[in-house]
Amino acid sequence: MEAAITVKDLKLRYKCLNRMSIKKSLLSIKKTKVETFEALRGVSFEIPKGEILGIVGKNGSGKSTLLKTLAGIFAPDEGSIDLHGYSISLLAIGVGFQKRLSGRENILLSGLLLGFTEEQIREKMDEIIKFAELGDFIDRPVKTYSSGMYSKLAFSITAVLNTDIMLIDEVLSVGDSKFKKKSFKKMQELIQDKNRTVVIVSHSTETLKKLCTSILWIHEGEVKMQGPTDEVLDIYEEFMS
């Protein structure tokens, strides 16, 4: 089966800096040891083309870090990620928007960053705006948006300007109940395309059971298990309880 994503021995470390005064830090700069936290500890897995993979794990296990590394936002310290030439987009709250720009301007910017031409984005602009249901707010700065409005716009851009690989971080659980149903239905439509690969991070096992064909369980920066949805989620839920 053709692979869409191949990850080998992925490691990513954060530098932990303690707060101190500038004067104190200048005086003790040579003595200060910078502690590191290893968020991903040799993660390896492969996702076949057309797979809908769910990622689970307790808070702080490295799920969102892994998505941001796959999307190219974080650079790994060691290991490799091969996307096999496919285009990729990350759908996550707080990622990707310029808050001083309007929603309309951010649609254009986001589309360009995803590799679409200005003409392609403008052709889809009305569809994105209609789906987002933001009314006059579409021409106001994104910094004035609530988290629900932010997620509506982010989801609408990714859903309409869809890429070969979609990474989704908890966004399906944000927004009012009407939009949740609408976005879930749209997600199901997108998933029906056998050429599209989707990776979903969610704490909702109900959502993962409905959407995913397989599950990757990350525990303390390492792969604990990967396999069929029901099998992995049953063991995971027992572990978490």
C-alpha cells in the first residue's frame, strides 16, 4: 500500500528557561545550565494514503507537538519525515492567522501558504466565507474573534481549500452545536475521498470511533501502540481509567 507519511526515529527537544532578571542572567550566563525536555523520543510510524488516523494520549504526551512537526512548524532535532510529495495543511486553534489582518485577508494569506494561487483562492473565497458564517466579522481583524469564530474560519479554509494531507488538532470540538454538526458532516464528506489522508488529534473517543480507520497512541513522547480503531481505543481507555 502506498504511504502518505513516513516518520522515522523522530526526536524533538524543548529548551526550558527559568525566569530571572536580565542583570542576574548577564552575571551568571556562563554558569547557567539550560535544561531540555524531550517532547518526542524516537517516534516512528507510517500512514498509508487514504488512511484516517486518530492520535490519542494524555495531556503532555506530545500529540500536538507531533502534528506541528509533521506540518513543518517545528523542526525535529533528529529523525526524518517523508510526505512523499503530498501537500499538507494543519487545522489548529491559534496557528496560522495574522491577528491584525481581517478574516478575508487571512483566507488569502492562508491559501498562499498552502501553495494555492491567488486566482484559485479568490475562486473559492465566497464559498469559504459562506461556510464560516461570520457575517460582517469577515472584514474585521481576527484579534476581535472569539475562539469559536476563529475555529469556524480555520475549519472553513481547510475544508474548502483541501490538501492531500489534513492534520486536525481538536478543532472539531470547538464552536456552537450547529457548526459542530456542520463541520462533522463536512469532515465525513472530505474523508470519503480515498486519495486524502487525515490525521486527527482529539480527546473525544466517540469522534475518533466514528471517523478513524486506525489509531496511534502516544505516551510520554513515544509510540505506545498503533492499530485498528476499536482495538487500540479499548486498551487506551482501560489504561486511562
